[in-house]
Amino acid sequence: RALSLLTFFPLSWSSEGMFSWFPIYFPLRTPVTVHSGDKVEVQIWRCVTKQKVWYEWALTSPCPSPIHNPNGRSYYIGL
């Protein structure tokens, strides 16, 4: 599996020409208890139509969650 890096520290950006990056909050509908050493995995999808852009996300580990913000139901950016 490829290793992904998510950061908001400008000196660590590897995207050439990227001049800004804004943090985003991905809330979970139900809180999940995580213990030291637990592996946390999340899937994030960037979705787009001609009218809008939005993100969908789901926790996959330590316990799966439903997909949050389906079809940009709770939040989207209009184009």
C-alpha cells in the first residue's frame, strides 16, 4: 500500500505550485474510543459535479462508520 501524508505545514508540501492549503474538519456522527496503539483509518473522497464540490468520508478502523456527507448533503462548495 502507498503511504499518504496529510499535513498543513508549508515546508512539507510536495505539490509543486501549491500556494495555499486550508485545514478541513471531518466530524464523526458517533464518537469512537481510540486507545494508545490503535490503528485509525479513514477513507476520504473528493466528489465533484458541474454545480458543486464536496467531500465524503468514513472511518474504516478501529470500527467502520457510515459514509458522512453523502452527495454533499450537509456541506458543499458551489461552483
